[in-house]
Amino acid sequence: MKKINPTRSQAIHRVGNTIFKLSTLSLSMLYLNLAHAAEKAPAKVIKVTVTGSSIKGVAAQSASPITVVKVDDMIKQGVTTAEEAINKISANQSNFVTASNVSRSGTSGSTANLRGIGANKTLILLNGRRLAANAFDSGVTNLNIIPLAMLERIEVLRDGASAVYGTDAIGGVINFITKKQFTGLNISGGLSQPEESGGDKQDISVFGGFGDLDENGFNAFGVIDYRRSNDVMARNRKFSARGGLIPELGVKTGYNGSQPANFHDPTTDITGNPYAATGCNFPNIYPDENNCRFNSAALTGIVPSTEDVSAMGRMTLKLNDDFNAIGEYVYARNEVTTSVAPDVFNGDLTLNADSKYYPGNGITPAVGGISNGPLTLYLRSRAGNRVSESINESHRAFAGVEGEFAGWDINSGVTYAHSSATDHSVSGNLNQNATQIALNDGVLNPFGPQAAGDDPDLWKKLNISGDYQKASLDSTIFDITVSKPIFTLPAGDVGFALGGSFRHDDWKSRVNAELTSLSPSLGVDPDEPENKGKRDITSVFTELHVPLHKTLEAQLALRYDDYSDFGDTFNPKFSLRWEPIKQLMFRSSYSTGFRAPTLWEQNSPKSLTYTSSRYNDPVLCPGGVPAANGEAARDCGQQFYRQQGGNENLNPEESKSFTLGMVLEPIKNLVFSVDYFHIKVDDLIDSIAEQTIFGNPEKYADKFVRNANGSLSHIIKTEENLGGLRTQGFDIALNYLSPMTSTGRFGFGIDGTYITKYDFQNEPGGDWINNVGLYTDGRAVIRWKHTANINWSDDNWALNLQQQFTRGYKDQNSNSIAAAYRNHRVSDYTIYNISGTYKGFKNLELSMGIKNIFDEDPPASNVQDNSQQGYDPRYADPLGRTYFVRGTYKF
């Protein structure tokens, strides 16, 4: 393994940021709200640990811009998953949602992606400590394993925190905060029902606890949460029912692997289909010259079905007046079931002339000009859709102590986290060898229904099922932090924190070689049955809060990390907060970051799977026209194989971040804030996008691997260090909450992010390409995104009207789209939600509402990187108008 020592003891060359004054406005039914100070000052100031700092302090004095989301408010507004909650945060530019699992294996489930710089650069915490990363991507946490029922709030730190939490917190931190103690018993359940078929959801949770920490010396509580949702098939929505045939967008994504099968005669070089002459009159088939094309997207499940169960137990034991012992255990299981078009074999099977199904031999129509020799088949299975399950399990146990000794706040503990991921083939994937034998024996019809006398269920008997790949990740972390004011300056106390941690990661991946060798469409290489990697990380960090003046405060955090495989690294963060008057505050920060390649990025097995989009072989079918040795059925408009996997020679990523902002409160409870951010990442770890490779075949000639006959075997898309990434923009928020009046309390708020630059560099020293407002390299960079609301509350009633807005962008407009349609722009997307809560019943609270009141369809898109066609599931919700109801009973 390549080993480097990127020690960086740099001078801090830019004075940066101010640190939070704002606890911006906790609006009672606000979906996305900033924390704001209460109207009346508490009698006692309680200091707490705030996300972004290891030093306890008052929340309004926190060091960084933080978005605080109250989970109870979210649940009342029909939100049932962490994914749904995080995707409403404007700083998040998620490019992998649960629907992205369709037609993919080895996925991370669902991810957060602050600033759009990569999910592996957003750090996910539970109560300030790391959650188990997903085993299929050991640097990313699957949001689907985080149940909302156990949470009190979500804190989103919107600047880098590498010096405080870890070197990989480049884009920011999302800290899920659970309840600390609870007594009583609550049962909560919810139903969500779209107007159109599919996508209904049900959930139930039981929350119970007993013991009072002050009176009994302990508190123990637990929660069990169960959620399920049904799938949505493409045929269930008008914008997806046509699959890949959308003339107004220039989309015609039929595939050569078809039912009935297309063929190529290698002797005469003729390609064709026995039913092309009569119009290919089969479901989801259309004629294309002398071939038939299969519209696979019309059969896809555009939204997977899911089933989740989670449990949490927490016990706090009062050791004495100064110290508490804490034990915590969290378990989660997330199952995602996807359904895509039947299995496909592109040139992998042959049909001999002695078969009764050979063209012209029996029930199959004859085709003129063929040689009466073996035919190469481009075949689609008749065994039904390929149904797969992705199962993620997570365990996290924590034991620790917290308290105060000799004026020092002490927090220490041991965390053990285990995650496992399994890909399981349920049905629809065929045994290739058995299929070829059935063709050789003349008992399988590749062109249509089975003839009388042959087994009508033979296709289904060729199915294989079972677990075909697994991965696991075990992390053990010991940490300790101590803090206290160490001396007093004229402007106040100087806060000091010192901490350290030791972390051991052990990652393994296993492939079922027997199963994967039988079905190439599983996309897993059977020749790499096991891969593994280990890593130790030793860390020391310190932090200072220095009041330079009664209006000016500085924060300095320094972190040293030593990696067992990548040497050591030093990362600082410096922040400033200036409050010249009570109504105005300025803040700025500067920090560096360092992200070592994950064990998955280094060691994951190589595998071949199909490209997301269709392409022309640049040598054998340039411009969509077959060359002298080219075959249209093999080389033109095809999904080719791509090789993906790890790279043990990767170097770490390094980053620099800068923020500058202000908070203005001109009148009580009217708060405006704006924060500028700039992030630059060097040696970015990623793979070159397939569109880029096919778009410039001369430059990326080394990425094309060819067979002995010159045809394209696959392209190489394994992980590598690309050039860099730099992004900048503004977070903007305006929130207001009125005083209580005779008609109740009113509020409004808007929270948005505007991106001014998102430059990407494919190789070091290469050109910088601005991607803002464009779909490129597999995703769109959204220029403006916001959530706004108006809310009212009075006594037992509360109402909330919310708007979610996403700015449109220039579409993918790939080369497989007709030239006349390559200027398409995806429209702006706006939906409105309304919800209400009544808590006037004894022990019972009811909430109900409507999501997507005006039944807004996802904006049309010609994107072809997903199995879903006609829209992009990463930026729009296909469920349509949806009604929900929720009740909570407190015993």
C-alpha cells in the first residue's frame, strides 16, 4: 500500500469567523428553523455542549452557524424518515436517495451531502459521537438507519469542523440528538396515503421510561420503532408510465436486449428480429429498423419498498453529585426492495440451427439471408422483473461517564459500532449456464412464448436466488474530553478544552463466488471472493475560546491525527465573532481538512456492471453509424460494461474552508442572517464520469478495454485522485415570531442556499469547469434551494403552511438524445404542504395534513443515469398529493 506523510503545520493565513450569537428563532411549527433565544431569560443560565465545540457554553454563544431542527415539529408535518428531513435543509445537495438504489448494488442506502462536495465529507453523529458507517461505503452513514422516533432535535453545523470532530468533517456536521431522559409511556402511529396507487407508508413507535435522575438516582428509557412503505411502479404515474419513450424530450431509450430476442448472424453479419417485419407486437417493444427495442424503464419500480425496525435503550446512573454514568445501545435494520426490468443477455447466449425455435424452423418466423448457423442473441428474460433486497444492519453500544471534577467538565467513553450490508437476489436473475443449456437442448424459446409440450414455467426455473455480496465494518473508539475556564481576561473567561481519541476500524467484503459466476448481471466479480482492510487513528485536539473584548471573541481549535496507513496530519480552525451592538453580529472562520481514503475506496472488489446511460462505441460506431467492423446491435446506442472498485494507491484529500457572515435582529424576534462559504478540495477521490469518458475518447483512451475482436469489453471507472473541487455561495435566512396575541402567535421563515460557484477539475492541472445550474458528471448542482413557511399557534391548535422550492437547471442532454432536443432545461420545482395539530384531547395529540397540496408532478427531465425515466428522483418527489395522519397517546 502506498504510504505518505502529508503533515501540514500551516500558518493560518486568513482570519476568519465569527461564531454564533444567534440562536435564531425557534418557530413553533417551523420545519426548518434556527435556534432562537426564548422571550424571557431563564432564571438560571445552563451551559451545554453545542455542536461545533468541545467547550460547554450558552447556545447563543456558539462558535459556528448552526441550523437546529426540532424533530417533534417535523413528525407533526408528516416527515417519517431522516432522509426526508435532511433533504429539506437547503445546504444539503443530496445526490443519493433511497430511490437511487433502483438497479444498483453495493449502495450506501441514502446519504446526506452538505455543500454537494461528497457524502463522505459530511460527518454524521449521534449525540456528538460517530455512528457506524455503511459497510458498502465505509465513509458514509446510511440515513435510513436513523429513526426519528428516538430524536429530540437535529443540529446541522454549516461550516467545516475537522479540528473538533475529525479530519473528514469538511462539508459540515449533522448531529442527531436523542432525548437524554424520559419517564412515562407513549405510543405513536402514523399513516401516509398518496392519492395515486403505491407509496403508502405506515409507522408505529413505543417510547417508555422510568426513574428520576435527581430523586431516584437513575433514569432508563427505550424506544422501539417500526416503519414500512410500499413501492411505486412506473406504470402508476403518468410522468413515468411511458418509460423511455418520451418524444417531446427526444428520449427513446429502448434496449437491444429484447423480448423477442434480437440476433446477429456472425457468418453473414446480418442483425435482425423475426418479428421486426410485423411491428414487434409485444408489450413494451417497439421496432427499430430490422430490430426490436425493449422499453425496460416502463417496467421499473420507480420507488422501492422499504421496511425498517429500530430500537434504542439508554440508562443514566447518578454516581454522585458530580458524575453520571451513561449506557446506550442502538439497533437498526433497513431493508430496501427494488424491482427492475427482466434479466438481459447482450451477446452472451447463442441459438443453434437445430433448435425448433430457430427462425424459420417452426413457430418462429423466418428471416431472409441468415446462414443457418449459430446466432448470437440479445435476449431479455421472460422470468419476470429482477427483484433484489439490500439489507443494512447497525449496532452501536456506548458506555461512558460525564461530570465535573475540580472545575473541569469531563466527558469520556467507549463506543463500539458494527454495521453489515447484504445484497440479496430474490428473483428474476437467471443462471446463464443453465439458460444456454436450455437453448442448446431446444426447449427454450428466445423469441416468444413456449411451444406446446415445452415447460411453460422453464424461464422461472432458471432463476437463482440468495445473498451474493456482503460487507461488514467494525469500529471501536475510545475518547475523552476535558474543559474548563483556565483564566479570566477583562472581557471574560477563557475557555479551554483538551481531548483525545483512539479509533480502530476493521472492514471486510465477501462475494458469493458460486452465485455471482452463474449470473453476470449481478454485476459482481466472482474472482475477488474476499477483500479487507484495517486502520488505526490516534487523535489529539485542543480548543480555546478567548474573549478579546466585550464585543469580540475568538476560537482556536487544533487537531493532530496519526493514521496507521497514511501518516500524520495537523488541522487548525480559527473563528471570530464580533457583536458591535446587541442587534448586529458578524462571524468568520477558516479551517483546513484532511480525508484519508476510506477502506472501501481502497479495497473494494472490482466488478463489472452496465453503464447508467447508453453510448456509441467511439471506434466501431462513431456518431451512431456502424464502422466497417461495427455491429449496430453490439456497438451503437448500448449500455456497455463499466469496471468499478477500489484503488490501493489513492492519496488523501486536503481542503481549505472559509466562511464570513452576519446576523441582524432589528426588532425583537425578527432575525436575518447571511453567511458566505468557500470550500476547496484538492486530490479529490472519485471516478471519472462515464459521460466524460465517452465524450472525449481520445483523451481517455486508456479507459477503454477491448476484446480480441476489437469490440468494447468495458470502460474503467475505478476510484482515483482527480484534480480538485471548489464551491462557494451564500446561506440566507429570515425568521419572525410574533408575541402572543388574542388570536394566537404567528410566524414566518425562509431558509435558503444560493450557490455562485461549483468548479470541478477532472485531473490535476486540468481545466476548471463551472457546473452550477447544470447537469454534468452524474448529477445537477442546484443554484438556489429554499424552504419557507407561515405558521400559527394558539392554545391547543397549531397550523403550518410550507413551501419547498428547487431552482431548475440545464438537463443532461446526453449524446443519445436527438440533437434537436439537447437544449432542454428542467423546470423549477415548487410544492406546498399544510399540516395541523390539535392537543385538546386528554392524553391524545392528533396531527394531519396534506403534502404536495397542488399535486405537482416532478419536472420533466431527459436524464438517463437512473433506471427511472422522464424525471430525476434525486430532485423531486413522485408520490404526488399525499394525505397523512398521526396520533400520539401518552399514558
